[in-house]
Amino acid sequence: MDDPTARGTARIAGLAYLAMTAAALLGAFDETLLADVAGPGWPEAVPRGLLRLGLAQRVVALMDIVVAAALWALFRPAAPRLSALTAAARLAYVALFALAQLQIWQALAVTGEIPAGTTGVSAVEAALGRYRAIWDAAFALFAAHLLLLARLIWGGGLLRQVLAALLAIAGLGYLVDSLIAFALPQTVFRFAPYTFVGEMTLMLWLLAGAPAPRRFAR
């Protein structure tokens, strides 16, 4: 805790996580509203919901990049290769997430091209379906990031071991969710809403200025 640079880097990651969480919650609200595209909000409310969702997810992606870079800088002195691999997994997730976001903007473009008195419900629903499918696939990469991060954090006392365990559980939850989406696409249940406590604990740990371990626990 005596390294100001490490504390500052940790807090940058924590603040980025906080901003990302707020944006994700806003995006989840709009995604829920867009679950029924053909509902009474069509067509007036749908473009607004798509725009808000697209902007919120863009903020999430940008904050993901900040978190990846900050965590890499935080753990690089202790474990250069593993920290780089951990950051690479998150950046690969962001790349696939960005591809998913393109589907939101395509759906928004469709709503702007619909003539008055007609509906483009099927086109918008198809774009949102692709968005969710690509994002579900991306969660496998995010799961890998969390599992690698858990390995980085493990060691250095009980607090870190508990945090690492929570992150590992969260990572496994995302991995199972990704597999469920692929193998059982009609299944609504997901583990992530119940395992996200690991990420929230990580955010608080980072905001507290938790430094990287001086040496990697093997």
C-alpha cells in the first residue's frame, strides 16, 4: 500500500469499473424495453431506446479498455506474461463486443429508413438477435479474462484469496452462460446476475487503492 503509482492505477481501474457499471445498468434498462420491439412503443420509442442502448454500450466498451490497460499496468511488475494475457483476453472480448454493438446501430438505421405506415419489426428484431448472439459468444472471452485475473490476484492474504475465488466463480458463470446461449438458445436463465458480486468486490478493492503484489504467487 506504500506505492502511490500502484494506488493511483488501481483507482483508475476502479473508477472505470464504476462508470462502466452505471452505463451497463442504463443499457440493461433500455434492452429490457426493447425486448418487445413490436409493442406499443413502435415505432416512436424504439429508435430512442436503440440510441440510448448504443451509447451506453459504447461507454461500457471504452471503460473496458481502460480497465484492461490499468490492470495490465498494475500487475505487470509482478507477472508480466500473465498480466499481458489477462489484458489480451479482455481486449479480445471488447473487439467482439464492438462487433455486437454494430448490430444496434444497424437496427437504428433500419428504423430511420422505414416509411410511414409500415413496420420494420422483423429487421430490427433480427439485428437485436445478432447483437445478443455475438455478445453471448463474447462472454466466453470475458470469462477467460476473469479466470486469469483471479490467478493474478490469488495470494498475498485472505482478502485476495476470497476476491480471487469470487472472480473465478463469476468467470465460470459467464462461461456457462455463453455455453447455454449456444447450446440452449431458448433458455432464459443466466448465472451472471447471481455471480457478478465478484466484479463488484473487485471494483471496491480497486477503488480502495489495492496495489499489485510485489511478486507473483506461484
